[in-house]
Amino acid sequence: MNPGMLNKLKKMQKEMMEAQEAIEQKEYFGKASGVTIIMQGTRQVIDVKINPEMLEEVEMLQDAILLATNDALKQIEKESEETMKQFSGGLGGFGF
């Protein structure tokens, strides 16, 4: 492998790591029926906000927590896929 190609790969690897770190530091807000889940890109829940009216309906509250959590996870997954997709285009010449 020539030095130019090796440098290109190292640069791409660095950019991928930086992009992943940016995603991990970002906060994602999953929402459903009076519940907001705030999650970091690391998939760690950092806050839960519940509308007090939801406290009267335990089953609805449970469902809303699940939906809001899954909403935040979907946002993280979508952004991760879109971000990493930009790097896979540059690997075509390497048989990937």
C-alpha cells in the first residue's frame, strides 16, 4: 500500500472517531404522550420528564416511557448510520 493511501486511511479513521465522539456527546430527546426521555449518544438516559397528569394512569405512563425511550434510541441509530455512511463511500477502492 502506498504512503498516500495509508495517510488517507489514517485521516478517514480520525474523522470517523471524531464523528462518533460528536454523536456520543449530543443529547437526544425522545417524546411520547407527556413523557420526555433525554439520552446521550452513548445511549445513557440522563433525564426523564413526566407530565404530572400522567401519574394517574400507570399503564399509559409505562407505555409512554417505553415509546419515548425507543424514540430517542431510533434518533441515535439514524444519526449514527447517516454519519458513518459518509465514510463508507471512500472505501470502495479497498474492496469494502
